[in-house]
Amino acid sequence: MTHTGEKPYQCSQCDKAFIKKYALTEHKRAHTGEKPYQCSQFDKAFSYRCSLVAHQRTHTREKPYKCNQCDKAFSQKRSLTVHIRTHTGEKPYQCNQCDKAFSYKCSLVAHQRTHTGEKPYKCNQCDKAFSQQNSLVRHKMTHTGEKTFK
């Protein structure tokens, strides 16, 4: 193991580099689409062993990652990490256009559209477009006559 920060294993298809050879081998599956890890209960396969393990917890309902500040438990470590921000108030996602910061990356992405004007969610029944998916869902109800809940 190297402590120099050197990443000698370079992907030939993109600019990513890795400290360990096995990490490069796994990364290459993002380019090839190879999914060697198969769920034994469903017709579902994964590129990474850790993804299969996380998926299998949906069958076992195992939640090994426990919050030490409340009673919540999670099947994935990443979910616990994000949850802990509700206790700490940490907002690691900073807008580069203004001083706002967010706990969740998806919130930052949605916010950045206020600066760019991007509206990626388009109605397939009229010309309207929206910056957030929930706005499109609400709008589509005007076509169906469905009532929105308030």
C-alpha cells in the first residue's frame, strides 16, 4: 500500500486513476457494462460485489448501520452518513454561484438550476418545462384532471 497518494493504475478510457489494481478492474466495468455479481433471488446483477451485498439487504431487511443519536438504522453506510447530517446540520454541498450550501447533492443540483435556468423536465403533452421533477408531476395533473394534495 502506498502512502504517497500516488495512483499508478490509470483507466485507459477516462481520466480516473486508482491506488489499487482491483479498484481499476472494478471501475472498468462502468465502461464495459459487465455485471458478474448475480442476485440469487431476482434476475438482477451488479458490477460491484458491495452493490450486491447492499441489494441483498433488501431481502433480509438487515440494517447494520445504526445512528448513535436516534433510533434509526440503515442498510447502507452511505444512508447513515447522509442521515447524520440531520443531527449535525452539516451542509457539504456549496453552490459556486452564491453562498447557499446544502446537506444533499441533489438539493444543490436543483438549486443550481435557479442560476442556469435549465429546465430538464419536459411535459410530453404541451410545451412546458420545469427545473424540478416534482413540478412536472404536479403540472401533468392539469392534463389528467387529477387533484393535487395540499
